[in-house]
Amino acid sequence: MSRFALVLAVLLAVTTPCSAQTPDTLLSHGGAPSSPPSPVLPMPPDFPRGRISGTMFGDCYYNATGNPEHVYDASGADLGQAYIDGKNPITRDLNGVQLRRVYFQLDNDLSIRYSTRFRLEVDSKSLTSDGKFGVAVKAAYLQARSIVPRGDFLFGVLSTPTFQNSEDFWRYRAVEKTLVDFRGLVSSADVGLQLRGYCDRSHRVGYLAMIGNGQGQKAENNRFKRLYLSLPLRFGDLRIEPYADYQGVRVNLDKAKPVQPDSAAVNNDQATFKVFVGYEFRRWALGFEAVDRVNHLGPAANQEPRGLSVFARGTATPTLDAFARLDYWQPDRRNVNRVDSYLWIAGLDWQPFKDIHVMPNLEAMRYVAKGTTVAPSHHELQARVTFYYAFSGPRS
């Protein structure tokens, strides 16, 4: 190889990689270096930003079985029980349309770490003095994210952790409340402080600790508080959640003396223990919930309500699902003279459009007397078509 060829080969070997790696630094025709590309600046965060959303559900209902005796007030209004609530028997042949729940919610993200939520609730059981639907504050809180690693802090009117996960798994709150909520053991909302998050990066082990007034959505009226602790666990399609809460209060057992000093009142501590287990299969899911409540009544005998719930849901077609549930309830398992009950629910879920559900369903209550107690003379059966829809607006 000639010397000229050798020099040319060396020059090509040196200049080629340089030109390949840094094309923007090649000389222009005028001999001056070209201008570097303009840097791409990130867009500033879009804060604050808000979002409006809400839900509504209600029923067309007919009470096929229930108490046949109707009682009327002076204006002719039927005072019978319209829907099954586990407390009072329904009245047979009552029928109509009921708007059971409406939520209107505003979420406001103040920054990447701080946000607020405000939710109003319309409940068919909470009426104004003239009998119209009443409006209450269901949620109003401030959330601070990542106060601790993978943990958020909340303050205000908050959802309690008592049945939040089991209700999400059940998916049919519009049809009926889950076991603990249905029996009224713990309120779905409380005023207090909450810390929630995950112990691991894969979000398999969660926690939710809360201290609340224990008065639900009402104002505080004593110095005692309710403590909540939930440990939701998730392993693939399996969900497990142990839960416990405790509240200590003082009650006046002598009703003839409405005002008494603290020394005359007695303890009425309440402790609730619950476990929820759910498994998601490919096209259906199976859930189980068990609850045990201990009411300490001072010198009186303690009470222990207990219940079990098994529920399932499945997908038949992209627009048609089915669901079923069975609850067994003991109002006080320590009392041999009591009335136990079974709650049956079954129905279909047709979704003609996203976030719109039309759900024909049946709900029945069967009473079983224990000991010398007499059960209600009539079982209960209600046929319904439940309507549910959700709405949301774009972020501002």
C-alpha cells in the first residue's frame, strides 16, 4: 500500500466516527459552527386543577311480601316501611320510585402533593322539616401525599376503612350496602385524621390507620374517640383484609335522670373485628366477609352481634353481568332468645352505555327465631329495578 493510501485510510478512520456522533457540530458553508438545537423545556404543572363528578342510584320497587297491615297518618300517607333495612319489616304492596342516593363531588389538585375533596350527599332517609330530600356533607378533606414513604395524610370528613375495600369488591352498593354498613355497626364517614399507604413498593401490603370522633357525620359530643386500623393485602388476584376498631363511650343507664355526673355513668366500650377475603377469577369473582362486634355494657350483660356474608358476581357478555349474595346475621349470639335473619340478593346488571347500569334484582329477608323469642309473622320480599349512573366533567 502506498503512503498516500495509508494516510487517507487513517484520516477516514478518525473523521468518520466524529461526524457520525456529532452531526450538529459540523461546519456550515460559511465556516462557522451551526447553532445547537433549542432545548425542550418541560411544561409547567397544570395546577391548580379541578374535576366535578358524581353518582346517582335509585329504584322502581314493589314489596311482594311483608306486613299486610297498613297504617296511615292524618293526611292519608302510608307509614309502612318501604325498603328492607334489617331493622323494621317492610309493608306488603307498597310500591313506587325512590331516589336512594346522590353524590356531587369536587376534587381540586392544588399541587402534585396537596389536594382537596368536597362531596355532598342526598339521602332518601334524611329529609328536611317539610319532607323534602336533605343534603349533607359526605366528605370534606385535605390530602397531603408522601408525608412518609408511600403514605398519605388526610384531615377532615373522611371515609372510614371499615367496609371500603369489601364494598369496592362487591361493586353493587347501588343495590345494597355490604354487611357491616347494612347492619349499621360503623358509619361510612367520620371526622378525624387518617394515614394510609403501602409498606412495600409493589403495593401488596397496605395500611390505613384513622382516629375519628366516632359520631359519623355529626358533631362531636364527648371526649372519647374511635380508632380504626385496616391492613389490606393483595397477592395477585387474592385480596385479604383484617380490620379492627375500638371506641370507648360513657352512657347513662338511669333514663329517669337525664343529667348525671361522670361517676354515675358506665362504660359502653365497643370493639369491632372484621375480615374480608376476595378472589378475582377470569370472568367472575367470589367474596367473603365476617364481622364480630363486642359491646361492653358495664354492669349489664355484654352483647355480641355477629354476621357472615358471601357474595359473587360474574360477566356473561360485555354488557351483561350477574350477582348474588347471602348474609347470615345474629343480633346477639350470647343471647339464646333472639331472632336471627338471612338476607338474599340476586340480580342482573345490564350496561347499555358506559357508567349506566340497569339492574333488575330481588332482595329477601327471612327470620329465624331462637329460644323463646317469636319471629316476625311475615318474611320480606322486594322486587326492584335499580338504576345507577355516574357523571364527570373535564378538569378545569
